Amino acid sequence: MTEKSALFDTHCHLGWFADPVATARDAARQGLELLAVTVTPDEYLSWQEPLADEANVSLAAGLHPWWVRRPEDADALINVLPGVRFVGEIGLDAAPRHAGTWAAQLEVFERICATCAETSDPETPKVLSIHAVRAAGAVLDTLERTGSAERCRCVLHWFSGSSEELWRAARLGCRFSLGERALATRRGREYARILPAELLLAETDLPETKGSTTGAAEVLAPLERTVSVVAAARGVSEEEVRRLFADNARALLDV
């Protein structure tokens, strides 16, 4: 019997589990690799040392647009960016409830992307995990303008933009991390079907709230279901999709 390929969650909130270190170790025992995003620089700094020895975890330094209130909020993240390889969650959110912070979001995201481009090593480029809600065009404009699309490896998490924006992002070399919620929509399944295979990654964006006690099982089961949905959408075997996700994640993260 052929051994299953490893699973990679390329966008999860490991710091939101009640015990992130125990969850990381539980994930490792099950062959699960994690790109763990953070929503503030403080969250990143609080878990940087405790998770440093967990070989299956790539910890990203982030500033989620929901946590942006003023342009100066970028300062703390920018201070750590020269020394980090993985950056996220960052991005823009133009949903009505975040309209009041839109100008600050734009300035913060511009500064973050410019700094990432300036400090990215050509041999091991920075990896950016990007939130783009009703803002795909603005995100892509910023990635192009700052040079981060060219100098970094950009991943659009839970992409929900238009078909035109999808192909623009693909031409820029962006990857796309897909999870159950994206694939629950007809548009998401169609994107999973038509995107070039080398641009596809798997994600969970879990847990949804801080303090989850479920552990690695909360991540593993949705990833398995994501594999099944993408396999059905592309008309290939589940093991082919598992292998595809694993190969793409290893190429992204250099692991």
C-alpha cells in the first residue's frame, strides 16, 4: 500500500490554540506541516521562542488588516521584518465594517510590502500570506508597485476576487491557498479546477477563535476534506492532490 503524502496547512492560526506547542507536536506526529500566521507583531513575538524547536512549524510575523487602526500600527511589524522569512497574515479588507480603517490599511500594507521587497533574499525569498477581501485589485496594485510580487513569494489566502483578478494574480506569480470555506462556493471550486497545478496550496484558516482545545485534529480533518473536493474538481485522484499540495508547499517554504 502506497504511503500517503504529507499534508501542509499553509495558513493556520496556531497561536489561537489553547496550547500551540502541544498542537504543533501533535501535528508532527501525524505528518502535518504548518505555516502558522499571526495577526499582530506581539502575537508573533510571544510564540517565536516557544515554537522555535518545532521543525514542522514555519511561524509568520503578521499584522491582519482587522487589527489596523492607524498608519503607525505598521511600525512594530516593520521593525522585525528584516529578520524574518515568513510574513502574514497581512493584507486589505474593504468589507463595509472595515471601511473606517481603509486609508490606514492601505498605508500599512504599502509599507509592509515595500519593506518585504527591500529585505527579501533572492536565494530564499520572503513568503507573504495575504488577506484580500473585496480588495484583490488594490492588493495586486500594491504588490506590483512595491516590487514584492517580483521579489517575494506571495500567497493569496482564501481568494474570492473576480476571474480577471485571479488571472492577473497568476500572471504575477501569486499562489493560492484554498480551504473548505473557499471551496464551499461554486466560484472557489471552479478556481480550484482551472488554476495551474503549481499555484495550488491547502489551508484551513483555523481555529476560528482563540483558546481552541481541539488540537491538530481540527486542522487535519478539514485538510483531508479539502483534498477530496479539489480532487473531484480537477478529476484526479486524492493522492495526486495530496502530493501536489505537498510538493507545492515544500517549494514555497523550502522545506
